[in-house]
Amino acid sequence: MIKRGAVALAVLMGLLVVACGHPEQSVVDQYFNAVNARDTQTLSSFAAVTFDKKVDRWDIKQTLSEEKKPAPLPDLVQKAKDADAAVSANKKAASAWSLDRFSDIDAVREARKAGKPVPAKLSETATKWDDFNTKDRDLKKSIAMSKEAVDREKRSVARSIGDVDDVESLKGEVTEKQIEVDLTINGQVQPYVMTLRKYDLKRDNGQRVNSRWVIQNLQPKA
């Protein structure tokens, strides 16, 4: 009975240690082991940031913050689509407006090409044409920024859930956590702040997608 009770106590203590531990400990261990091995391929699979110093020891001290928010990818994808639609709408409007003004627009172009002032009677046409062109450039910049944001977020999601074909349709939450980590470098203990992310996403049928903590950033503690 004593032996059986001792085993049960040992199991209980083990469960308590796990419960009180840090759920992100394994990914932190994996990160610094890969850093020390200079294994950039492994690092790139689950971390958005590298580290250029050998770390002799690392200890998670505390959680500084933890925030849950809707996963942003679906909204970013929609913004990119809206930007594409806005460019098309502006182009269509410009084409319709210029349909009966080709000769006036050509005259504006020729005057500017020759370095001459636009004739007063064509000033309204020139202003309107410039407005269309300026809006086209601004909207195309918006498209580029939107698509860059989508690609960046896709990379972040992929680090947490792997390569998934229907990633743009997945909805759910992302948890972003900041933890304080003491790093021993060249015998000196230095406090750092590590930012981690974990996605909790589902498909349209309610099926949950497996995910893991990933390293988003690592900076010295201010």
C-alpha cells in the first residue's frame, strides 16, 4: 500500500509540474537549440526572427502579456480584393470619361511633352485626367501593400499550422504572448522579451486545424 501510494504521489507531482510549467517551453527550447546549432532551415520553419549569439542557458521568467484577437488573414484577403476592384472601377470610369475626349487629352499630352503650358480651355480636362492617373497610382500602391500584408500573414500562419491549401478561408483566433526570458550569453545573464503566436483556426465544417506556438520576435528588455 505504501509503495502504491508513493507511485500515485509521484504521478500527481508530475502532473502538477506540467500544469504549472510554461506551455511554450518546448518551442523556446527548440528555438535556442537551433540557434546554437546555426540551423537556419529549422529556425525558418517556426520563427520569424533569428539570433546571432550563442546562448549558454535560457530561462522563462514570466508572462508579460497575452492577447487574443480574430485571425487577420480573411480580412487582409478581402482588403486586397477590394483594392483590386477599386483599380478596375477607376480604370472603367476613366475610360468612360475619356471616350469623347481623346483629342483634348492628346492635346494636353503634346503640350506637356513640348514643355508648354496647357491651353486654358483644356485646363479642366487636364485636371480631371490627372485625378484619374493619380488615383490609379495610389490604388496600385494600396494593392501592393495589401498583397504584401497577405503574404506576410500567410507566412506567419504557415509557421504555426503548416502548409494548408485552404488557408485563406480559415477563421478563428490568434493568441499573441510576450514572455520575459533570461539568456546567459558569455557568462552574463541578459533579460529579453520574446513574442510568440499561436493560431486557433477552424474550417467551414468546424474541424479544428492543428497548430503550435511560433517565435515572432526577440528583443532585449528595455
